[in-house]
Amino acid sequence: MEITVITASYNCQNTIEETIKSVLAQSYGKWRLIVFDDGSTDSSPQIIHKYAQQDERIKLFSHPDGKNLGLRETLKKALSCVKTDYVAFLECDDIWHKDYLKEKLAFLSQNPQAEIIFNDVQCFGNEDRRKKLALFNRAVKIYLNILNPFSNAYNLNFPLMAFNPIPTFSCVMMKTALAESYGFQSPFAPMTDYYLWARLSFKRKFYFIDKKLTRWRLSEKSYTMRSLADKKGEKELAKALKTLYRKNDNPILHIPKALLSLLLISGFKAISLVAKPIAKALLGIGK
């Protein structure tokens, strides 16, 4: 089976080469990498073009006249170029383990019903952010085990009401048809993935591989990190999520779920703020 990899690229000259090399280094070789540039003004398009000339599996696309149209439109255009049954996402500053695709395909052969597969990640880069996310990710894994201790298939509808348990787009492989049907419609572009997972969660299960197959770069200059200061955008996303749940939820269960989600958020904040030293000891995270 061939897998298409989508990378949305924008001004990533310092990271894109390492990202592409991690795809080239895959132990599973039946892949096609689509890098869609969103009007970069640095040397990243030239770097990508160099690799596209060296390996025909790598394709570079861009918007007409090299325009910058934003992440959502770039992902839509990239997805329209996909011809395979499954698509994997890789952000332009993240890195895959050499067996990323091999592990995902092996998992799929054992779980052919899986439509959305995500994996554990290894954070690197900004140290403060890395420690916080290491704590959060460990807590999420414990929560998933509690949610369904006998299977690797999860109904994430309730947790997505409170937080996004899927660390980064770069750890997800999914059915292309699902991505096409549900699309990239988040009102807050930096969290396009969060809104997509929330929409899917009403009808689809998510499958988890408990292996660190993705290296998630945490940089102050990254698109995601810069977006953390955009409180207006986060509020718009929160409002859109509330509307989504009101429209699609069971009306009898909606209010109890909403209240429980607030308790869940409070619990995670308590872990990360109030009980950090105790939580680190309990969760086995070093200083």
C-alpha cells in the first residue's frame, strides 16, 4: 500500500530539510510526499525543490503567483492532490522515526477497521514547554488507559470537549476520504486539527499506538507556539466547539458532559500547576 504524506510549508528553511530527510529515511518505501508551500519568503522552496529533483516521490506545490493563503487553504489544496486511500500529516518542523510508516502499516494490517491512527510523541526544543507537555502527555496516556483499558480504540468525543489528546498533526495517519469529507474548517487556523478531530469524534473511533514515532519540535518561532498568544482565536475555537457539541450531542447527555468536561479541565490544570512535583514523581517524569 502506498501512503501519501502531506506537509504544509511556510518559511521553514531551518527545519524543512530535517523533516524531508526523516521521510527519505523511512524503512517503508512506498510513499509519496506532497510539500505544499504557502507563499514562503525565505529559501525553503529552493530547499524543497532540491529534494524533489533528487527523488520523484517528492512533489512541491504552491498557490498561484506564490500567494500566502493560510494553513487551512494550503491543507485543502494539498489534500486535493492525494490519490491514496490513507494520508499522513507531517508538519514542516517535525521529524518522524524511521519506522513511522512501517509501524502504522503493521498496525493497520492487524486492525483493518482503523480509520484514524495516532501515536505517542517525543518532544524536543523549548525546555519549559517540553517539561509541561511531557507531564500532560503522560497524564493523557493514563486517562486513555482508564477510558478503555482493554483496547487501543477510543471514543474521544468526551475528552475532545475539554482538550485535544492528540499531540500534533504529525502523529496522525487517516483515511483520505474522511479528511476530504470533514475538511479543515476550524475558525482558528493553528488548531485546525483540533476542530477536525472534534467533528470526527461523533461518528468515528481513534486508534492509538503507544510508541514515540514522532519527534515534535517545540520552538518559540513555530506557528503553533506563536499562536498561543492569540487569545481571541482560542476563544473563537472554544465558541465553535460549543456550537458543534450543542448541534450534534445527545441533548439529554450534553449538559452532564459539559459539566464533566469542566471538571476534567480543572483536573489537568491541577496536575500541571498545583501538584506538579507530586505528579512528576507519580508519573515518572524527571526534572
